[in-house]
Amino acid sequence: IDLAVAGLFHTPGVGFRAQGEPWEQLLYHSVEVLMLVVNLALVAVWAGSRWRGRQRLGLTGRKLLLLLCLLALLPGLLVNQVFKEHWGRARPVQVSVFGGERPFTPAFVYTDGSGGSFSSGHVAAAAYLIAVAHLLGGPASPWVALTALYTACVGFARMAAGGHFLSDAVTSVFLVLFGYLLLRRLFCGDPVAPACEPASQRAPQQRPTTVRS
């Protein structure tokens, strides 16, 4: 499947045509910009809420800590520092099938090469935005759909440029979303997650009634 999908973007004798195209570069560099802007905005909103004594976007300190831990542990540590640095899977542009010099290895097969294909750091960072939208807006928020669409576009751009295989992109999405669900359980509990909600939004606890005979 990886080779079949990558072959859709490759032209024999030419290579991956999308590599270096303006739209591909725009999506590629937009991830770095959004990571900086979104996370600075989250910290600023939380700090402003603390200073004014009023919650904005329902962003509690617990939610902010959850998101920052997710960013650091999944896209930052697991994907970029563990898998990309040490897994060794060759990128599509590097494999012999598409004019490179390295052999193709299937997904989840460890190699001792220097390729950084598995898994995609850019897609993992984009998937992090889905978690931000879900945590702050809820599953029905239109931002969840928009960030999911953006993540798909980033994955498409990375595959079209020969930077990653389909399995690299899909794996990054699931790693981040599974990490989000795990951290949400640890930070907030499940399924109601009252600990992550501002005190003003928590449902009042009902006291048990006693029946006197």
C-alpha cells in the first residue's frame, strides 16, 4: 500500500513533482508557525485568565499542562527523537523503487539506516492541533473538523513531496490521538472529566437523601 500510494505522486525520470512547490512548502512551514503561535496563545490566554480571575475558552491550568505534556511527549519526544532519529526507515525519495539508493522497508520494521521516514513529525504536530480543538471546544466543535482537515492536508503534502509514506502519516496521527486519550484519562479522569473543567462549569454534586421512618 505504501509503495502504491507513493507511486501516485512519482513520475519516472522526474521524481516527486510536488517537492518544493509553493503549496507544499506553505503547508510544510505552516506547521512550525502554528506550533509557536498556538502554544504561545494558550499560555497567554491562561495567564490572562489567572490575572483577571475569569476563565477564557474553559482553559484551566490542568488543561494547559495536559496539552503541553502531549506536545512534548508525543510529537516532541516519541515521534521526533525516538522514531525519526533511531528507526532508520528510508523516505520515498531515498528508496530504489523511486530512483534512490536504499531498499524499501515495510511499516513497523526496524532498520539500522539513517532515514527519517518513520514516523512523520509534521503530521504528528498537526494532529496535536486536533487534540487542542477537542479539549477546548468538545467533539462537536467545528475546529475539530478544521484541524482534522489541516492534518490530512499536511499528510498529503508530505507524501506528495516524497518525504513520507502513507503509514508514516497514519501512525503519527494515531500515536498523538492515543497519547491524548491516555493523558486525558490521567489528568482528568474518564468519562466525565470534571477535574479539567473550571469550577463554575462543574455540575453540582447531589447529596444523598435520607428517608426517615
